[in-house]
Amino acid sequence: MSASVDATPRRVVVVSAGLGKPSSTRMLADRLSAAVVAGLGDLGVAAEVETVELRDLAHPVVDAMLTGFASGELARVVDAISRADAVVAVSPVFTASYSGLFKSFVDVLDPDALTGVPVLLGATGGTARHSLALDHAFRPLFAYLRADVATTAVFAATDDWATGQDGVRDDVRPLGERISRAGRELARTVAARAPREVNDPFGDAPSFESLLG
């Protein structure tokens, strides 16, 4: 018998900092978000997923860094992060760390936006030698932001996407297993909590209709 579905879906925001189209970073982000949704489904919890391509917000991010505030689509994305029940954050590794675009986007967020929020980290790079960036760069950043970072992070090197000469698909190889494990971990954390409540300082403000009435 299948589990009953939680009536209130959890909001999952996926942030992909890949620079190309298509990109292995977006590919990993999609696989991780699918694993989270599957994990939540197994626990009887519905999910709403929004995927954000930072490549499309590069200029607004720079503008926000210069002006001190986000506007337009970037402002909407920042608000979505502040309301998310979980975040999947994936960046390519450049010079032993996350990309500059990824860090600039994080700098635009409110310092408290990710406090206590379950976060699943992912990274991509040319070789497995870059995988240590997850522990030496990514985790400290999100620890500073007081996010609840999942124990399992996922790094995908270029070779991880190959099927191999034996024809075995990558989803039954170590990468696929790690993606599934990470997704289940984040799903358990999210399912154990009530949907995130966001305090709106203007929530009690009267509408123009009521004022005119």
C-alpha cells in the first residue's frame, strides 16, 4: 500500500551555477532534485521544485552586488530561496572552490535566508581531484550561513557520466548510488519538519481596496 501524500508540498529550490548550455552542473542538479523528490514521495510528502540557472541571472547578480539590492527576476528568486523548505546547490569547481558567479549569488542573499534550511551540496569538475572542494570550500560557506547541510555531498567528474565499455549505466554506478543516498538523506530531513513559515513584515498591512472602502 502506498503512503498517503502530505497535503502541503515542500518547496525545493535548485540552484545550478553551470556556465554552459547544456552543462554537467545542470545535469547533476537535475539528478539530485529528482532523487530528493523521489525520496519525499517514498515518505508520502509532495514537492514543488523550482530550478534556477544562475547563468541567466549573471548580469542582475552583478548589478545587485553594485547597488546593494536585487530587482526583477533576481528579486523573485531571492524571495523563493527565503521561502524554500530545502535547497539543492550545485556549482562547477574553479581554482579549488565554487565559481565566482555562485559565490556572488550567495552574497546577494539575506544573511539569514538559509538559517536552518536543509541544503544538499553538489559540485562538478574535470577530474576527481577537485572533489575535496566540497569539504574545504562549500561546507564552510554554508556552515557560516547556518544551513542544515546534508551529510552526503555529491561530486561528479567528467568520467562519471560515461557508461563505460561494459555498457553499465551511470545510475547503477557509484555516482548514481551517491545521488540516491544524498536525495534520501535530504528528503528525510525535510519530511520530518513542518513546511517553512516565512514572516511577512507587511502581511498585516491593509489592502488599498480596504483603505478606499
